[in-house]
Amino acid sequence: MKNYISITAAFILLACQNGSETLTKLYSLPKKLKEVSGILYSEKDKMFWTLEDSGNANKIYGLSAQDGIIQKRITIADAPNIDWEDITKDKKGNLYIGDFGNNDNTRKDLCIYKIDKTSLQKETAVPAYKVSFSYPEQKEFPPKKTKLFFDAEGFFEYNGNFYLFTKNRSRGFDGTVLVYRFPNRAGNHKALLMGEFKTCGNYNHCAVTSVAISPDASKIVLLTHDKVFLFENFKGDNFLKGTQKSFKLNHFSQKEAVCFKDNKTLIIADEKTNKLGGNVYEVSLEKLKSIP
């Protein structure tokens, strides 16, 4: 969902960074897709699945991985796009839409929709089921402006559970990210707080806009407008107990989506803002690690 007005000024001030060769631009997104909020890669179909956030259609789009042209448009019935913020998949190829954008921290209808892989050949798909969840730590709707911890723009599925990383919108932003887990199962669930960590104290640089897990589940990444945070060398789902590193992309834009193309390669997409962005990029973890 849209960020604070201050980010507009940041785009202008930091536009000069966008000549960097850290990211390789694959292609521009179709003009139809102005507010992409999530992306995933389907090896089987050689396709990127993507979606848009609030104010847009309740549709997912299949893009050719080769040239970015829209190959499929699927309307998701009985699933209003209140604020779709991310898309992910499980090991079987089923897709999941995260309707949990919560800028004002007022929502009580946070949910995830499962889209069965057999529905991806149709023009309209009905969710196989709906997973509703809440944050037990949230007692007020909204909380105080210094406690706006309950927005989220990134999640993934792993071993039958969803893992969600929050986007901090608190006054006096300090980079706190909360990590929650709840089962991939129809019904209403109270999300379990697994832990927290801090990115940095600058909202424009360190608010988390998307997350992804590698195909072999050995690493996860968190995306911001100009950084990637990498977690690896963890056991099971103790993601915060492994090693943590951050990498500057030397490229500032409204990046809203990240996924792994394979265990070593990231795909990133950004919205078009002030004539910047609106593209799909590729970067290898090896390249990020080599940047001084």
C-alpha cells in the first residue's frame, strides 16, 4: 500500500543512485500493472505471478519470464482486494494471496486465500479456502501512533505454516520488524509471535515491503526500497537465530516485490513513481555479497 508522503521527496533526492549496475533490469512491467505488490516465480510454467494492492482488481497475472508480457489474467472470485500485499506458493505449486495490508492498523479481517494449482488454467478461480488471522499483541484498533506495528507486506509458506514479517509504521520509526507464524489451514488463527529484530532507523530505507524464502529453504530475504536483508545458516524455522546481513542495492525506488528465481538469484519488482521504476530486475546473491 502507499507509503508516507515523505517518500516522494526521497525518490527525487535519491534518483541519482538509479544508474547503478547492481540490479540488472530484465524489462518494464506492462502499463496495466502500475502498483505491483508481490511476485513469485513458477519454474514449471517459466512465468512470474504477480498482483496489485488496494484500489485494484481482484486478479492475479501471469507474466512471461522471458519478456514480461501478460500471459494469463485470473479473476479471484469471492476474494475482494481490500489490500493484497504479497503472493507466495507452497511446494506443490498452490498459490497464496496475502490480503493483510493494514496501513492504519485498524483491520480485523486480515486473511490469506489459497488458490489451488489446478485453478491456474481458468479465467476465474474460487479460493480453495481462506485463512483468517489476528495479532494477539494488538489490543487497540488503531494502537497509539508510536505502536503501529501491525501492517505487513511480506510472507511465505514453509512446511505447512505461514511466516509473516510486519511493516513498522510507528511514529519514531526504529526499524522493528515482528515475525509471526500461523498454520496454513482454513479457519481463524491467532498468529504466534516468534521474535523481532531491527533493520535501521530510517523508514524510507528500512521499512520491509516484501519477503521470500529460497526453494531449498536455506535462506530468506527481506526487501526495502534500497536494501536486501539476508538470513541464512538457521535451523528449521529459527530464522532469527542464523546469520543476518544487509546489502545496499545502490538503487532507490518503490520496490514492493521480491522472490527467488532459484537458490542463488533474486527477482525484484518496483512500482512506477515520478517516472522511476515500474520494472522487473534480477540480481544474484553472489553479486550482492561481492559489493564492498
